Amino acid sequence: MIFLLAPIAVLAADLSVSEGDILFSIEKPLAGDTIRIYVTVQNEGQNDVRASMQFSVDNRPLGALQPITVLAYKNSTVFIDWTPSEGYYDIGIEVIDANPPEADLEDNKVLIDDFFVDLDTDSDGLPNSVDFDDDNDGVDDGVELINGSDPVRFDTDSDGVSDGVDKFPNNPNEIHDTDNDGIGNNEDPDDDNDGVLDIDDPAPFNSTITGNEVTEEPEPEDDEIIEEVQETVQETSEPQAQAQESSEADTLVVPDTSEDGANEEFVIEEVEYTFPDQGDADYTIDIVIAKSRLKWNVWQFDVLGADPSYIYLWDFGGGKLAQKKSPEYSFPGSGEYNITVSVSDTLGGLGTAEESISIGFWSIGNPWVKLFVIVLGLFSLGLVVYLIVNQITSRKK
């Protein structure tokens, strides 16, 4: 048994993943946010391993399997994007299809229970769980629950007026209550409660005016009349002066400094950044490359441990460079590729990381393999038709 099991133990893989190896791009996401889930897989064995990562949400697969290659005694990181709605979710991550196969599968799966995705109903930047006014209508959620209005609807009765202004937020036929007697103005026959019905009241919303008052306005004195005329003349002259000044300002002409009198166009030239040697850096930035396959030969890359404000330089080999934080790259075909990335924070820090990509030829995503399968299928179909026709012809003879 020892002689039989020894070769298997040597060839077996030893991949592991734990909850501490999982990172979310947004720790407290809101509904509608796109969350990037990163997972770093450790290889404790002495063999390089190819495997796949299965992401799931509430026991349902999330996206396609993500291939991963982990060198012996190293780790590698993959990621997937997820745009959830509000609620609690169970997120599962599992390493499957390891090659060479693993002897121990107990540490290949992690389950994160009750991952909470909050909601921001009023889009004010505060999640509903900490926002006292979820719909931003000026009324606290607790007060709305007591009043019977909806704390996540700006206008509960849909009458065009917010619950914070509407005296009757649950009645679409009433908005105002001028005299605060609990009866809406549309139903109240005396809105200002002055004892005069609205149909007879010259000012139905002003309790100090009933229509029964007798007032005489004093005639203005001569000095007051002259003062009003002067104010009117002054108010009329000021807009005219301002209009004249504005007109003069609008007639300013910007001189043309070009030789031929035409406006010159400025062309923004692309600048390629260069990085110092690692030995010249004041300190080292620890970074890790994360990768996700989009197609047979198309991969998307990202950098863990780097800030979006950093300067990036990706080298995919063959003089192919990129300066984005999360670039996509199409490899020319099957084979083994090494990529590197350098980051700089412009303050003296420098970080570098390297990752290997393996693209197999015999994949259904390879156009040549697809063509081969199609040709083989047509040949098989033609052979079947030929045999059927030949059999029918032989029977007739």
C-alpha cells in the first residue's frame, strides 16, 4: 500500500481557500452597485496546479467558472463582478476541477452567510439602515410609520406634494389645512375659521379679513408723491445703465494671435509613463494581480493593494503595454504568457507583480477548434447520408 500510494501523494495538489482570502471591492454595498469579489487561492503543495473557481449566490452559480493557475507554494487571485439588489445573501466560493487532483477537499470551499446589501431610496449617500429619512421628504421614518404614510415614498398619496408639506399625506384629495382644525381646505367650508364662509369671504385664507371692515386710506401728501416719482425714475434708469455696460462688455474682441488668422487646434499627445528601478524606490508597495477570463484568449486584469490614483504600467510582452488599473487584453493564441505590472504612487513608492497565463489550444473557444468541429460534423453528416442512400439503392437493385 505504501508503494502504491506514495506516487499518488506526490502528484496530488494541495489548494486551499479561507474566508480571510476573500475581499469585496465595496464592503457596505448599496442595491445597484457593481461589487467585485476577489478570492486568493493558496497552493501548499509542491506541484503547479490548474483549477476552476465556482462563485455562487444563494446556491445558484454566479457567472461562468473562472480558471486559475497556482504555482507551487504560491498563491493566485481571481475575481468576478456582481450587481445585487437589496437583501441578505449567502455567497459561496469553491475550488473545483483541480489538475492534478487534490487529496484533501475539506479546505476548498467557503460560505459567507447573510452578506447584506443595503438600499438608498433617496440617493443621498446614506443607506436606509442609518438614514432617518429614507425618502428625503422632511419627515422622519418613525413619524411616518406612526402617521401611516410610507417612509420610502416621497409622496405617499401621489397627489404631487411631498409628505413633508402635505397635511394629509394619505389623502390624495386634500393637501392644506389653513386653520389647523383637522379638516382639509377642500372639505372645510370656512378655511380660515373666521366665522365667514369661504363663498362670502373676500380673503378665505386670512382670518383678519372678513369683508365687514370699513377702512379709509389717507390721501398721500405732496412730499410723498414726489418721493415715489423719484424712486420710480431711479429704478427705471438703473436697468438701462446696466444694459449699456453689458452691451459694451459683449463687444470686446479677443485678438487672434495665429499667423494665418485662423484658430489653432491644440492636439493632446499621449504620454507614456516610465518607472524607476525597484532599488531606487523609497519604499515598496505590496500588490497582487487578479485575473478573470472573458473569452478563450481574452482576459481582464486588476491590481489588489493599489489605489486608483496610482500610475500603472502593464507589460503583456512583445511590446504590448497598458496604463489602466483594470485593462483587458487579447492574447494572440494558445500558449504560456507572463505578464507584469508596475505601480507608483508618485511619492517614491513602487510595486511590481508578475502573473502567468496558460491558454490551451484544444478549447471550444479557439476559432480553429470550432472550424475543425464544424468540418468534422459536416463530414460525419455527409457520410451518414451517403450510407443511407447507398443502402436504399442496394435494396432497389
